[in-house]
Amino acid sequence: MQAIQYQSIANWSLVTKSVPVPKPHEVLVKVQSCGICGTDLHIHTGEFSSLMPVVTGHETSGLVVALGSDVTSLQLGQKVTADNAELCGHCHYCVRGELLYCEGFRAHGVHLDGGLAEYCVFPASALFAFERLSWTSASLFEAASCAIHGLDRLAPHPGSSVLMIGAGATGLLLAQLLRQNGGSRLVLAANAGPKMELAKKLDCADEYLELDRQAPEAQWDELKKKEKYGFDVVVEASGSVDVLEKAIGYVARGGKLMYYGVYPKKALVNVSPSKVFGDELTIIGSFSQSWCLPRSVQYLESGKVNVEGIVTHTFPLKDFGKALDAVKNKTCIKATVVMDE
């Protein structure tokens, strides 16, 4: 089979490998689509720790083509999407039920061979069947599961006002989820352009603040004047450290601020401890997800979270480099490798 394999940081190639054989508890999946996101770019540059050599790709969907001898939960030919994480089950965090913090955490496409290959093996417990979505849209199941984890972390009260900053793929998904789960009014603030136009088509917000890319300061000032008491929930999903530092100024007293973008490891922000103390603010991080894929499948398959148009660029496996460039250069909203392209 063909696969995209990293030998070292920024050093990848299209290689030929043997098709993996599933162990008794595993399933062999014929990959049909695998999304590319900012994490893949950070793996490429070494900003996100990985174990190389490794076949990359962590947003994988495909067809069940072989079952391990102990697998009874799936059938040949089923369409499935994969949870990329494998956990140790016995570390300090696992035995406390805090699975996302597993000290032996390993992820397909990061530490274990992933989905940018013609075939990949996963534990049967990590695969979830779906029926209706196209392979292109199925590449968003993993991103939507991360958004659901973010929603779990926020736990917004019904009737919350929300400021979502950033209109990337995961931001568009989380915005829709927040409107259906506690957010009575959502303002989406992002640079004017294709992402905001898509946000409007997907009905992601009640109001849209289309920021001037060159000089948005006046618009931010106007928003602060208009929203005298701030927002109950502010989500920074743009990945901009400068915007993140500004975001706390828009949180209502008693409100919540979520760091939802992917920021450079060495980045620092100035936060007033007096403001956090006096306004009783809650600052929340949201990383990856744990066992959120079943709900992701339900939301996307039902259409309650609309993903139409989020994947703007698709590529064959051999053009992984072009897909990575599209993410790096921000010429796409979402890029996906589709095997029949």
C-alpha cells in the first residue's frame, strides 16, 4: 500500500508499505478520507511532539475490510470513522477516569501509524459506524468531536451570550453547537472573507462582526462600547496570541474565557490577576477530545450541525504536500485527502 510517512521533522515521503494485519481486537480499515488540520502542520514543523518514523493523518474515515478474531461489534463493508487515541488504561489519570490526560497517550498519525495511507488498523472500540455523510464531509467527524469536548468544558448556562472569535473549521462547528446548547445569542468575530461568508450560509451566528484585516481596532472598540456588560462566554478560536490577550476584556463578570486556538508553545499573554479575581472569571483550555465521536456522528449525520462547504479543497494522497501548503498558506477553510480523487 502507499502511505505518507515522516522520517523526521519536515521530512516526509510517499512510501510503499505492507498492508497491516489486524490483531484479535483490531479492525483493518480501507481509508477513504483523512482531513488535514493545523495539528498536522505543527507535527510537520516539530511544534507538536510526535514519534517518528510514523504514517501521518489523524482524521480518518473508511470501510471495514477485515476483522480481528475477537471483533463482533462491526461488520465488513461498514462505513466507520476512527478515534485516533489509544490509552494505557492504568496510569494515574486513567484510573481516575481522566482519560484525556493519559500518561501513555498515543495517537494514530502522531505516535502510531495513521490514516494518510490506503489502509490503517484501529482497535474496534475506536471505530464508530455512520451511514449518510459523504467521505469528504466524514473528514470533519474528528474536528466536530473536539468541538463537542470544548462544549463540555464550557458547559454554558441556558441563555448565555457568546462571543466566538475566529471562523476556521472547528470554530464554525463549535459556534453551531453553542447556539443549540445554551447560547441564546452568538456574535461571530472574524476577518472578512470566505470563512465569514460560509459562516453566514451555515447560520453559525446571530450577528457577524467582519473585521478589517489591516485595522480592526476601531471595530473592537465599538464592540466593547455596544456590549456594556460583556459576554458570558468568549471563545478565542483564531490562534492569534494578540487577539487572545485582548479577549479577556470582552468577558462579563462571572464569565468564561476559552483558549481554543492552537498557539505557539513559547507564546505568553499578559493577564490581569486582579481582573480574574475581582470579576470571578474562569479561564478554560480545551485540547483534543475523549469519547466524543459518537455524539459527533449523531450531530453531523442528523444535519443539526451543518458541515456543507467547510471542506473547500480535496487532494489525492500523492498531493499531501499541496494539502499541507493549503493549510499553511490559509488558502483553504479545510483541506482533506480523499482516496478516490
